[in-house]
Amino acid sequence: MSEFTHLDEQGQLRMVDVGNKPDTERQALASCRVLVGPKVFPLLLSGSLPKGDVWAASRIAGIMAAKNTAQLIPLCHTLPLTGISIDFVPDPEHQAVTVQARVRTYARTGVEMEALTAAAVAALTIYDMCKAVDRGLVIQDLQLEEKSGGASGIYRRLQTPENLVECDKVGVK
């Protein structure tokens, strides 16, 4: 890329004009992990935490975050979101939970930031709901897993056998 898209001719920040781009179906999947530890993990799975239903609160928080991303990230466009899903994958071996946020739209720009924001806020809500039991929780590995739509095509994050992350662009037009 030879030019910065968020700078004008004078080097001032600006919101990119997407007015000439076509509307396309777009989606993004982001994830992060919350290491909850041995005190919290069984309480989380059994629904026995003092603050109540962690899954419901975190899911709603993630959805609300995706819907409000343009108010949080200065140069993001306000998008008509057509779908948001927040899923949780418990990992008993590591006493952790993976948060997955998938966001969809039919628009002129992508929803990567909405998916990343949703995953981050859902994870922060897990922390908030669990901190009364243990403040040592760790949120890690916030990342874009995949995206589709638009001129840049499909992107998927790949895991190598050595657990190193490499990125792959698939179907670039």
C-alpha cells in the first residue's frame, strides 16, 4: 500500500470516504481467550458465580459493543449490522474460555473492528462478573480469525504446527 488512507493531502486524519464502493455482504470473526483459573472455572461452568449469569451478560455486552463501535473507535463508519453472534468455548484443560464474535453486514466497508470490539467487551464482561471470586483473570490473544467481503476478498488466520500464527489471504480479487 503506497498511501495512507486515513490521511488527507495535508497529513490530517480523516474518515475514509467509502461512498463510491459497492455494498457487499461482509462478515468478520474475532476471538480472544479469558484465562479464568481453578477457582472461577467450575463456578463459571455451573452458573454459580455471585453476580449471576455471566454468559448472558457477556453476550449482551458483546452485541452492544459491536453496535456501538463507531462511537468508540474514532474513524470507524456507522454500519447497518445484519447479525451478531457471541459464542463461548470452555477449555477445561487450560481453565479458560474462548470468546468468539461474528458480525455481519451488507455495506460498503467491513466489520472487522465491530467483531474485535464485541469479543473484547464480552471478555471484559466475563472479567467483571468473575472478579469478586478472583481478580487474577487474564484476557489474551484478541485477534481477527477471518473476514470476507469487499475488494480484499477472504482472510483466514492459520495456525502452524509450532503454534505460530501466520496469515493467509484467500480469494483476493
